[in-house]
Amino acid sequence: MRLTGPRTPGAPAHALDPAEALAELAALLADRTVLHWTPADLGPLHDALHRLKLPIALLPADRTNTARHAVRSWRADLDPTTGEHRHPTPPGTADRLLLLRRMAADAPSTGQ
């Protein structure tokens, strides 16, 4: 999806017009819940859509969920000096997670 004007230099030739791409994306996400680390993660997308005067209600609030709080509770990683939960490190980009998954799958067995 091209989040800039149509004459922006360097935009890929195959990038879709935002209005067209949003309609397709909304249809794909209609029955799914989108998981993100924090609500701020969607900020750049919302800002770009606002600049293009496109609707930013692509993901309704009841169809999104944040993972940071759930991960913090699940890990229960406490700071020993304060007893408070430590803030978990964001998992990174999807390609980084894929790489980590591949590395784990290719790891030699420890024989235990």
C-alpha cells in the first residue's frame, strides 16, 4: 500500500492505491482480532491515513488487542529491588520473529 501521494519518487510501481488497499485489508481483517504490542503501534498508520484524508477506523477497538500487558502478567518478571513487574521487551518485527522461529527449529537436539 502506498501511504504517500501517487507521484512520490521511490514508491514501488506495484504499490496499491491506499483507498483500494484499505478496502481489501478491511475485508481480510473483518472477522479477525489484530494483536499489537501497544496502541501506539498503529499511530504511524493512522497518521498516514489521516494525511491522505482516508478513514482511520480500519480496525475497530473491539477487534484489536494489546499484548504488552498480557505478556507482562504471563511472564511475571519482577524487579527484585521494587517487587514491581518489569516492562517486557517488544518482540520485534514479524521478519525477526520468523528468523527466531527458524533458528529454534534448526537448533540441534541436546539429547535430553
